[in-house]
Amino acid sequence: MPKKNKKEMNISVEKVQTEEQLNTIFKIREDVFVVEQEVDPAEEYDEFENTSTHFLAKIEGEPAGTARWRFTQNGVKLERFAVLKPMRGKAVGQALVKAVVEDIASHESAKGKLLYMHAQLTAIPLYEKFGFKKTGPMFEECNIQHFKMELYL
């Protein structure tokens, strides 16, 4: 029996450019990481907020998720992927990963660089769809199990 297609949702992903968008993504991260996953707010917000490229995903115009990336001495780090609980299972995560990787690839200085992230166990299958591979042992970050995942551009 063929699988029924989910109703097509209008998912958009935009690069954060305004204070209002930034406040929206911080609220999403607070809801997902600080409230739901009990991450210490001091661990969630860091000195890289102003130097990272942030993204806001929306479904039918409603805030749904966020992610960011930044250059590091090791390559390009993708991080802070978060999707609000009611918006999960609707391909928001896939849209975010696709938008972030495409944006990184558009930067000449990212060519040939290592893309990497610290992936929570539940998100590993999502990142694997985009070619990321687990490397090294499982580790704990903010009391949550993770694997480092890598992909070369």
C-alpha cells in the first residue's frame, strides 16, 4: 500500500537580518533547549551569537525552527538546530539543514572546508540524509548525548 503524502506545508527558511528575527530565534532556542531539554541558559547563549549566521524557519509564516553556522579554526560549525515541538515531523529540520549547507557552500572561503556539528542522537538520521557521518565516540554536552558529525564540502 503506497504511503499517503503529508499535506504540503509551506516551509520557508530565511537568513536572520533583523533584531525581531533574532529575538524570535532566541525564543525558539529557549523553548527547545532551555525549557524542554533543560539546558542551562548560560550554556545556550554564547560569545558567537554576533559572529554566526542565523536562520529562521517558518511554516505557513509561523516561526518553527532555527539553526546557525560559523567559521572556526577546525572548519565550519553547524549548530543550534532547534524545531519547536508542535512543528516537528513536518520537514522543518530538513529545510534548515538544506538552507544552511547551501548558504555555507555559497561562500568561496568555505570551499574544501570541513563542515561539522555536535548532533543529538535523535537528530543523527536527519544529518545522515545530507551526507554527514558520525566520527569518534559518543559524548555528553549539556547533559545530552551527542556524536560529532562531519562532511567535506
